[in-house]
Amino acid sequence: MTDISNTGLTSEVPAESTNRSIWLELKDAIRGTDADYTQIGLKRAIFLLAVPMILELIMESTFAVVDIYFVGKLGASAVATVGLTETYLFLLYSIAMGLSTGVTAIIARRIGEKKKGDAGVAAVQSIILATLSSLPFAIAGIFFGRELLAVMGGDVWSLQEGYRFTQWMLGGNIVIVLLFVINAIFRGAGDAAIAMRVLWIANGLNIILDPILIFGWGPIPAMGIEGAAIATTVGRGVAVVIQLWMLFKVSKHIRVIKSQLNWDAAVLLNILKTSLGGIGQMIVAMTSWIFLMRILADVGSEAVAGSTIAIRIMMFTMMPAWGLSNAAATLVGQNLGAGNPERAESAVWKIGFYNMIFLVGVSFIYYFYNNELMRIFTEDATVIRIGAEWLQILSYSYFVYGWWMVSSQAFNGAGDTNTPTKINLVFFWLIQIPLSYFLSIELGWQHSGVFWGVFISETSVGLFTLWLFTRGGWKTFQV
């Protein structure tokens, strides 16, 4: 008789956990456990992984929200400087997130295969690769910050004052990359609670330092927009130091030991190979945003500022959905490693449903309270109107976003990072950018043309990715 108790298709919660209260499970999720996510009930596995991942990403997005709240007090040009700088940071994020995708897939697969030593070796090579990838951005930011803003159409204030923000953010980007990659190590291993806790600390520092460094306090002079960059860099830097200590001393599912601190070209190349698809898919998506910001810059600084605030609000409210999606990647990777693709697929369908329900709720908030959300960050009526319009348009498609995010992470968790890359290439570069330009410039819809171009392309890519997931080719992918 076949034992189906571990497939997640029938009894979702094991007998020993059915009598546990939700508060005890929540305590375990936040504290972290040494549970085997390929063996425990699927609902419990999703809960234990998703809760800390959601809280982790909420903390990360709070960085962005806190910065833009205080920077918004400095005026539209300051907000636009942040937005233009982020067009370059998005390239950095694409590399960091792409590396993270490959790292999560490989670490999860090794943990599922019960090869913890190999997982530790992969973790070290991931950190080396992350460090090397940050160097070009640091050089560009430190020496060419002003020129980078000029290329993106920055106004006079940005080129005279705001470039210092760009210098700090790009110059200190190593802490951003390491934060992403080390968190990916923890997520792949199932130690999501650790990533969550270090970001609590980092975010707390950022919240304290932001107003002090931007506006000054006592003997500390007001540094303006430069202070926002310093506060964020310091907060993330402290988080990275704590992450490294936990990776060597505290982590429950993965532990790096001194003998693993060596260059291993074969493992590093395997991580790079697996990550290239993830980097590619993120570069395609992020560079499409650069082109959209360039179109918006031609419309005016208010369009850039409104879009920048709207995207920050979107990032913050979507973090729980991304947390759920990241849980799907871990469960897919570990269960494929354990030889149980049916359980991996069941996890994706369950998480996708939860994601859809959450984002439908968010869409109602966007539709009815878009102006109120924008007013939290700015008093400029034009900026509020533009950002509120984008939030309202986004509200029409969020039920599709939920499935898109989870199905994409299913491919990534399996190590098949090339498929989402090809999908993004078609829908973002060949559809989204030309369509947005046509609607915005050729038809004269201005910022509204960009917003509707994004709506059409991203709704389409979500439906197509989910359809491709149902075909099941990801189940046989090897890393």
C-alpha cells in the first residue's frame, strides 16, 4: 500500500501538529525550527516557511517606504533622484536577485538530498560570487554618480545635490548584494526565520538613522538626501555582519565550517550557470523599468516622482505575496531533491490560491484608497494624481499577479531559470516597452500610456506563465 501521507494531497497536517494552536505554530515560524520540510504536513510546511519570509520582505520593503517618506519632505526633485538612482539599482537588484534564485534552488536541492556538507560549500561560493559581482557597480557609483543621473535625464538639482545619494547607494552596493544572497542561502535551507530577524535589526537602524541624518539632530548636521543613503547603507551593512555570524554559528539547517572556506571553481560555475537564467529574467524585467522611467522622465519630474512613490507602495504591499512565492521556491527545490514532484506541485497550487486571495484584498485598497496612500508620502497634488492613477490601474490585475509570482518561483525553485527568462524577454522587451512608448508618446497618453502598457503586458505574462507551469516540464529539471 502506497504511503501518501507525505505528498500533501490528503492529510495536510500531521497528527502531532493538529492539536497545536496557531500561536504555537506562529512562535515556531518566527523562532525557526529544524523541521524537515519534505516530511511534515504540507500546510504546516507552507506556514513555517511563509511567515518568516513574508515578515522578512516586509522589513526589506520598509527600507524603501521609510526612505521615500522622509525624502519626500525634500521635494519632487529629491524623490525623482531616488527614482532615477533606482533605475541603476534595479540592474544591481536583477543580478542580486538572479544570483539568489540560483542559490536558493541549489541549496534547497542539496538539503532535500540530505547533503548538508555540499550545501555549505555552495553557500561559501555564493558569497564569493556575490562579492565579485558588486565591484563594477561600486566603481561606477563612486566615480560617475553625477554622469549616471545625467544620462537618465536628471534635473539641475539632481546633478548638483542628488548625485551624492547615487554615489552612496551604488558605492556601497556590496551590502545589498550580500543581503540578498545570504538570505537566499537561508531560505533554500529552510532557515527563513534568520533572514527575517536580521532585517528587523537592519530596518530598525534605518528608521532611527533616516530622520537624524537627513534633517540633522544635535551635533549631527543635516545631510539631506545623502543622509538617506548613508542610513540605508549602515543598516544593511550591520545586517550582513549578523547574517555571516549566524551562517557560521547559529543556523539550524545549514552551517558553514572553516574547512569549506576555499575557492571551488566547479561549484561556483554551477551556481553561476544556474543563476544566469535568474539574472537574465531579472535584467529583462528591470531594464524594461529603466526604459519606462526614461519615457516618464520625458513627461516630467512629477511623472517620475508619482511613479516612484507608487512603485514603493506596490513593493511594500506585495511583500507578503513575494514571501509566499519564495516559500514555493524552497518547497519545490527541497521536494524535487527528495524525489517527490507531486508534493512540490501540490505546494504550488496551494500557495497560488493563498496568494490570489491576498492580492485581491490589496487590489480593493488600491482601487478605493489610492489618493490616501499617495498623500502619506507627498503633498504635491500632481504627484498624488499621477501615482494614484497607477495604483488604480494596478488594482485591475492583481488577482493574476498572485498566480504569476508563484508559478515563476516554481520554475526557479526547480532550477529551471531559463524558462522565465524567455517569457520575460518576449512580454517585457517585445511587448511592454514598445506598447508603453506607443501609448504614451505616439498617442499622447503621457504617463497614462505607460501605466496601461504595464497593465496589458504583465497581465498577459501572468496568464501565460501559469499555463506553461501546468505542462509540468519543470519536474524533471536537474541542478
